[in-house]
Amino acid sequence: MNVQIKAIAAIDESATSGLMAQLYLEKENKKIEFLKSLTIPIEGGYWVSGERLQVDEGKYIIQVLLPDGQTVTNDFEIKSFENEKEVLIYLPHEGPHEWTALHAMAGNFRWEAQITKGFENPLSLNPKGKYKSLSRDFREGYELSLLKADKNLRSEIFGDDYTIDKLSRLIQNNLDVKNAIEKFGATLKIEEPTREDTDFAMFKIAYSGVLSKHETPSISHRFYPRRNFPRHYLLQKSVLGGTLISLPTPWIKPFDNGEAEMEFLVKKNSIGDPLELAMTINEPMINTVLGYINVGAFHQATQLISTDYALRMLFQKIENPFAAVVGTYLLILENNRERSLLANNYWKEWINNLDKWFPWLPDGAVLNAAKHFWLRDYSRSDKNDFDVSFNESFKALNRAYERGLPVFTFGLKLMMDGFRYFANEKINEAKARLNKLETIADKTDPSQPFLTINFSQR
């Protein structure tokens, strides 16, 4: 019997590798037998073929792992007279609109459907009003701005090798939000969201800025080796404080297929309370992988993206260095020291190039350093080999630190792991830099895949 399995989601994009699942056989005695792990596609804006399996007659259970660590379970039965069967798994769409489905699938705002009773009623009994009015009202105090760090001559945070030092000091000084935000210099205020209702405002963000409702990114961006590339951030100001969010833009789709938008969703009626927000990228497979990494499902993340695909992401670093960082992180996660030493080393030289070719990207240098402190990529019997690896790794880690804030939350964690390793080796500079990173990490939102730092709390 030929079975096709795929997930259905109310999102714009589709993915041939979308989610990890486990297939079980339900036996006559009601015992459950694990059969295999599967990679299943997500069908969204366009048709994709399902994962094909050959199975026997019987009752089956499939359990799908969502990006937030929760599961969706479906059962199906194969009867003797059936030659082919399609199994569709409908993913949770528990946001109030289709345009919030990407965030619902990632595990943010999923409980809203219980309140809206089918997404028809507004969530808020006291609607906050339009985003534009909120950004003008000091009592509500909610405003978003784009920050271009490289051209910001007035910034006291960006512009040299001491961004992490200065941001750590800013957090420690505990300034009010108005004075803290002034330290970042000139920003471009975001006047209108892409879409909005009574409860939510959603902003589609490309490298060029926030897009209107039917607008798509129109400018093609390219990366070149050993050239600087201006990084962009989102700066959020509210009555609760200030937040700096790293933007991995422009995110170029595979095969140079244009730019994927970032989607930033904020629940407006949470502005006076702990703020509820989410950032996703309109590429389902990457969203899933980043979600798995965030919830600690590293094995599933490395299963979803095969070694060959992760190698291709790294190899194609000129097309998208951000994707190369994700692919490299997965390669390092799935390799222990023994496998690393036995494997062909060509991909490790590619990591060296990811570091050297993109001097504006801290994550590449962190990953290069991790070859030593994570993979232990040296010979224990050869002290000279250890010493060379040790010194080169520490140099790469310091390069990363001086480049500034990592793009991804896991990049900050890996940077801290590196400095902790060298601090334990009695290197004072490592201990001092680790202390500054810990100050930033204490104000970092671990639920967000893209580095999100609450630098002012009032």
C-alpha cells in the first residue's frame, strides 16, 4: 500500500521538508509499536507532494512535532482493498486571522481561538486603537523604528568594536526608556503596519523596510566576500521599556528566488502588560528548525535538515550567509568529536570562509571558534596541534565579540559557551567578556529565535 502524508497550513509558502513526525503501528492487543521517523512536507500557498511510504494493512498513528515543541496526533487505517491513500494533517490555526497563521504554527498566540470562539470576535474588551494612534500616545507608548547601525553617526552603541561592552553598560545603568533609546541615535519611525485589526498589528519587513499589504520586496540584494554589509535592527519602545531585535535581512530564498519577508506580530492589548510579540520568517522549513532549536529539540532539527542540505546551505553562503549560519550550527550540533575527526574536513574550511568572508557577521566567527571548544577538532596526542587550535579559536571568538551582537539567539549562547570554556582555562580576558555577555543574556528573550534584548525595563 502506497501512502502519501503531508501537513496542511494556512500560510503563504510551502516546504518539501516542513516538520518531523513519528509513525506508529497500533497492534490488535492495543500496544503501540514505533515504526520510523518521517520528514513531512507542509502545503501552504502552493501544492507539494506528500511523503511517500509503503505500509501494510492496519491501524496507524502519526505524531507531528510543531516548532514550539507541542505535537499534533492523527490516526488512520489502511484496509486491504486500498491501493493508495493520502493522509492530510491539518496544523493548528488558532490565531484570529489567516495572516496570523505563521505565528500560530510557531506556537505564539495559539490560545487566542478559545477567546475569539472561532476568530470572529475581538479579543479585547477595551480596544487599544490603531497602531498609529498608539505610537503618538505617551500613555500607551508603543512605537517601532528601523535602525541601520552602520550609517548611524549619532549612535553611542554601534559604530566600533565595542557594541557589546556599551550595550552591557547601558543595561547596567538602568536608564528610563526615553534616555536609553536616545543612545541608539537616529532611527526611521515605522508609521503604519502591513495589516491590522482591533487586537493585532502585523509588520512585514524586508531589507528595504516595512511593506504595505500587497507589496513584495522588489530590490535584489547580493553579498560579496570581504565587504561590509549594513545590518538592520528593529527598535521597540513601549511603556514597559525598550527592546532591540536583530533582523536577518535580507533573507534570500534558495536558488536566488527573491527575498523572504520577516513577519513581526504584536498583540496590542498586551502593551500595558508583559508584551506579547513574535518574529517569524516566511520560509516554513527555517521557521521549524529555529523553533526546534529554541525548545531544545536538536535531534529533530538535525533530522529535518539533512547533512547534505546543511552542507549546501553552508556552501551557498554567498547567496545567504544567514542561512549558512543555521546550516553550520546544525552541522556542529550533529557532529561529536569522534565523527568530526573521522569525517572529511572540507566543510570545516567552509566555516573558516564563513568567518573570514563576512566581517560584519559575528555568528560566522563564533562557529569557526566552535570547531575547537565544541567539536574538539584537534589531536590530543599532539600538543602543538592543540595549542594552534586553542589560539585560533580564541582569536575567532574575540573577532565575533568585536563584530557585535549575533543575529540569532543561539549565536549568543554559543558565544557564551566559548568564553566560558576559555575562562575555565584561566584566561582573564575571556572571563571579563563573559561577564558582559551574561548581562545581555539576562535581558534576552529566549523564546525568540532572532536575538531580542530588553535593554530598558521602564
